[in-house]
Amino acid sequence: MISNVLVAMVALLTAAKLGGALAERLGQPAVLGELLAGVALGALPLRGVGGLAFVATDTTIESLAGLGVILLLFEVGLATRLADLMKVGLSALLVAAIGVVVPMILGFLVGQWLLPGRHWFSALFLGATLCATSVGITARVLTDLGRVATPEGQIILGAAVIDDIMGLIVLAVMAGLAGGGAAAAGGAAWIGAAVVTGKAVLFIVGSLVAGRALAPRLFRLASRLHGKGVVFTSALVTCFALAWAAEAVGLAPIVGAFAAGLVLEGVPFAELLPEGDRLEDLLMPLSSVLVPLFFVHMGAQVKLPELAGGSVILAMALTVAAIVGKQACALAVVTRCADRLTVGLGMIPRGEVGLIFAGMGLTLKMDGQPLLSSGEFAAVVAMVLLTTVITPPLLRWRLGGSPGPAPILVLDP
Amino acid sequence: MISNVLVAMVALLTAAKLGGALAERLGQPAVLGELLAGVALGALPLRGVGGLAFVATDTTIESLAGLGVILLLFEVGLATRLADLMKVGLSALLVAAIGVVVPMILGFLVGQWLLPGRHWFSALFLGATLCATSVGITARVLTDLGRVATPEGQIILGAAVIDDIMGLIVLAVMAGLAGGGAAAAGGAAWIGAAVVTGKAVLFIVGSLVAGRALAPRLFRLASRLHGKGVVFTSALVTCFALAWAAEAVGLAPIVGAFAAGLVLEGVPFAELLPEGDRLEDLLMPLSSVLVPLFFVHMGAQVKLPELAGGSVILAMALTVAAIVGKQACALAVVTRCADRLTVGLGMIPRGEVGLIFAGMGLTLKMDGQPLLSSGEFAAVVAMVLLTTVITPPLLRWRLGGSPGPAPILVLDP
């Protein structure tokens, strides 16, 4: 229903802009205000204002929000040079690896400590929910502060891509182990993990190599059509196509969108677009609507009673493990001049991947019992929310001291 | 599913730009190519390429397309001055009235002639499917040719708004008559019609008067938030809110979007937006994606077998009645210097309202028989398609001779 979509857009955009502006007044990043405005909007049905309950569940709004975060990572990819990313490659790889392993161990220990009666595999699964960084929040803060192109920004972005692949591997191994009984299916689980890893690596390397070779030619061809908006639309089509392809191989769509941004580095947009237009400027009105929509919608997904009903101590312990675990990443930064604490803070937010893991834990069974109880699930949701909300002010605090260059991407029209 | 949305966006945007560019090469408006590319895409499932069948039915894509035509009419409203519209008010009123009555009479006669066995009310209902102009196509062609602000453009736009209200009245009367038996419910039907008319007129007058008084103040207040993109987002929120309100009183959402454009006439965007930015330029990237999406999606809705299966003679006769009937409008143009034929041609396209009527005709029953058979429904669909496809080349032909001023709205980035 278009009328539902219209009402939801009015409510979400108004909440996003009010929350964002208020947060900026208080010296916080706009994204924090958008998230909290979303939480407030999502809590309205609890207070008897039921008319807006569909805002959090409408599938069209969900898709629009999904396009928002895809556009955000596309913009971040456009602002990133592949050569810069390669330079910090070793740091990014180490950061990602440590950022997966250490939080998983800490989460496992939290599980062993607070859930003594449960199977050790449940505790390991709980640890796995802590492993994947959600780069959306960090990308947004870096974008707003104009720090995408800094060494820290590049390390975080590179690590986030590798992190997503590692998350896939962990997911495949866990699902294989749980499916066949921990001991029996060991071999099959590792083969499955090798297959998903191969597909993911092949996608990233393949799309970058083939895309960078073909894109300039294809865009020249497209520009010869002389149609209105052909070049701009071609850029969006590239973004959407690679986001889809990433999802098809099991990666997050945003990894494909980021790759699309890198692919278009060699396309001479200054020649191909009507004079005076820059691709970034053309994307900006689209993203200035859809990106805040993503974050306010993310906030509206939070179900406060579920959080309150969860095991509060478990939620706190998991959050501490999640934060401390990613600070270990800082030790892995081998790039000179890169601020280690910034990298550690930037890796804190957990997002959809943690929730996907937790959702699987509700349905997967070991010895006839679900891997995660509903209380444990709620604790994971609380951890995701807390790590998400804590990151923008922390990054702002760390980066605020030394003003960076002029913003590379300005989301403001 | 975000992956469905991504694939559909890739397919629809590629088809739209290829079709649009090809049409422009052939000297035709881009919108004709977009429509036909959509028809081709919609026909793929028939040829065994079933993977893209969801493109025409996905609800998210449908909503995005709906937002596209809403944005188009918002842009057209922004390019329109209320004073200019008032100047041609009498012409617009006469054009709308004659454009509703004459096609309805002609359609009734076609029904009486080709369907001799049916109840007279079925023939009248068939006539009613011909009464409402769909302004999307004409607005797009006028926009592309930079003719929105001409007297002809203003008459067509004004008439389209009045036409939508008259369509509502006819719909209310028809539904009332069919519901209660033609003779018995006569009184109730007219009361129902008076109520919907009152609501619609109240909405248009109320939103214009209150909106134009409040908008400048509200936008100044919003701009004081100093948030990124607040002013631009406020404009979109105004558009979406009025589109929603229009639908809530039974009008088409595009009437509300057009009204929103008129409401914002007095807002000093040049002061409120960051320097150098114009609202039209900020809207352009959004609309250059979503507007073609609407037209290619509209084309993809066409079900070719349904058309082929319909009564071909009835379809032809209805199409002729639809075209000839709206040419009578030309006689009603009392504004000096306005080209009558342009107005007549611009009123030709029928759209969703005709289809809504036809859909009701399938379910409403009189004497235990549906008002329209499935063959008659298909004939109405064929009439909608033919009047839609024929208008862009006709308008281009009529307007192409005398080059207008520089385009007011350029949809091209």
C-alpha cells in the first residue's frame, strides 16, 4: 500500500532529522540521534500509539532502508582508492582475524561462566555471535567526519570486508557442526566452510579485476546512448548488481556495494557526466534520504520489552566481551601513523550478522534443546544495540581532537 | 527480499534507459521507449524467461514506482505558479467537465452498439471507464519538452486535478447505483457523491490555503535545526504527507503531490538551502531514477495475452471513443493564445483510474451478472495501453514544431 509507505516515510524522515539535529547540537554524530529517534518511534506502539506499528515491519520500508545502507557503502567505496586499501592490507587482515577470534573466545568464556549447565557448544555459539563487525555505523561516522580516506578508515573498511568473509566461514562451520552432531560432521563442516570461502574470495577478486577492466569501456558505451541520466543510472545499476551478486554468494550486499565503488575508480566521470556534475553530488540527495532512513529504521527494530526481559547480567557480560575483544584488534595494526585506538573503536559495532547468528541459535538444536534460549537471544540483541549506540560518541571523542581534512563525502544537500 | 529488489532495479533501470535512449534516437519522447521496454520486459515470462516475472509484481518495486510518479507531479507542481493556474481556471474547469461527460456518452453508445444484450447500466459503466485522464504521461512529456509553464500545460494540469475529483464523483454514483439497484439507491448515491466531492474540494482548498500560509514559517523553523539535509528532507516530507492526505480523502496521491509543489511556491529556498543548491537540482537525481522506474514498471504490467484475448473490436471502438471524446475538450479552451489541439491531445491518456473502474466492474453485480465480463475488462485495459502509448508521439508532433523556452525541469543529471 502506497499510503502506508507514505506515512512511514513521513514519520521516519521526520524522526531521523529531528533526532540527527538534536544529537549534533549535543556534539554527537547525527547517526546516534537517528538511532535513538528510531528506538523512540519503535516504542510508540508500547505506549498505546499503535497506528505506527507497521513502520518497523513494512517490507517496502525495509527494502528502502536496505538500499540506504547499500548506497552508503557505495559512496564509501567511491571515496576509497584500491591502492590505499592494498597498502593497509596486512593490517586489515590481522585486525579482522584477531577481531573474530578474540571476541569469540571471550564470548565462549562468558557462556561457560554464566551458563554452567549448558552444552559447551552453546557457549561457543554465543561467542560466535560476537565475531562480526557491522561496518555501517562506522562508515557513517567516518563519512560525516570526512575520515574515510585516512589510514585508520582504510584499515577498518578493509578489515570489515575480510571480517564478513570470516563470519561466513564461522557460520558455515557452526551450522555444519550443529546439524550433524558436533563430532560426526566435523569433516563435512570444514569442506562446507572451504566452499563458501572460495566463493566469497572469488567474488571479491573477480569483481574487482573484471570490473576495473571493463567499467571504463562499458561506461563510455553507455554514455554514447546520450540518454538523460544514463551515466548516473549506470553507476547505480553497477552498485545494485554487485550488491545482488555479493548476496548471491552469501556475503552481505554492502560488501558488493563497497566493491562497486572501488570498481568505478577508473571511470572518467568528469568527462562522461554533463559539465559541472560530480557523481558524489548526484548521489547525495538519494543518500541524504535513504541513509538516515536505514539508521532510524534500525532503531525502530529494537524491541525494548525483549531487552528488558533478557538476562541483564548476560547482556552486560556479552557487551563487555564484545568491546574488549575488538580492542585486541588495535594490537594488530602494523601500519605506521595509524591510530590504533581509532581502529579498535571502529570495529566495535555488531549488527545484522550477530542477529542472524542469534536467530539461527533459536532454531538449531543440539541434544533436542535449542542452542540459545529466548533470554540468551534477547541478551545478544541488547549487545548489538549497546555496541551500536556506544560507537558514534566514542569515535567522535577519539577523532574530534584532531580536525581532519574537509569532508570527502558530505551527505548534506 | 532485498536481493529481489536489487535484481528488479537492475532489470528495470537498464530497460528504461535503453528504451528511453532508443526512443529519443527515433525522435520520440523517452517515456514512450520506457513504456515499451517495460512491455517487452513484462512479456519475457511468456517466452519462458520466468526468472524476472516478479519484477512486475514485487510490492517494493510497485511502491518505488508509486513514489516515482508522486515525485514527478511534485516537480511539476514546483514548476507551476498558482496564479498562472488560476488564470486558466475557467478553461481547466470546462475542459475537465467536457472531458468527463463526452467520453462517457461515447462509451455508453459504444456499449449499446456492440453489447446489445447487456443491461444499459453495464454500457454506462463502460462509458465511465473512459472519463478520467491520467496526467502522469502528459506531465512527463511536458516536463521533458520544458512546456509545463505554458498556458496549455497549465490548463491540462488544472483540468487533471478537477478531472480527478469528477472521477471520484462518478465512481461514488456508480458504486451507489450498482450497490442498491439502479432505481432504489438513487438518492443515497447522490448523497454519497456529495460527501466525497465535499471532502475532495475541502482537501484541495484547505491544503493550498493553510499550506501556503504555514509553509514558509515551518521551513524557516526546520532550517534552524541546522541539520544536514533538513530543508531538502522537509520538502520531501511535505510532498509525501500531502500525497498521503489526498489518498486518505479518496483522491489520487499525485493530486496531493502536485498540491505540495504549489504549496512550496512561497518558501524562500534560495535563502534556506546551502548556497548554490536549488530544490529542483536536488530532486533531479531522485526523480531521474524513480520516474523512469514508474513508466517501465507501468509497461511491465501489461499482460499481452489478456489484450489479445479481449474483444478486439470493442477495444478499438473504446479507444476511438476515448480519443475523440477528449478532443471535445479542445472546444472548451476559452484562454486566448492557448493551442486547443495540444490540450485535447494532452488529455488523451487514461490510466489507473480507468483500470480501477474496470476492476470494480468485474466484481460489482447487477441482476446477478458482473457489470463487465473478463473480455470487456481486457478491452478496457487495451484502451488504457493504446491511449497511453499514442500520446507521447502526438504531443511531440504538436509541440515539436515551435521550440519552447529552455526546459524548466531537466530530468537529466
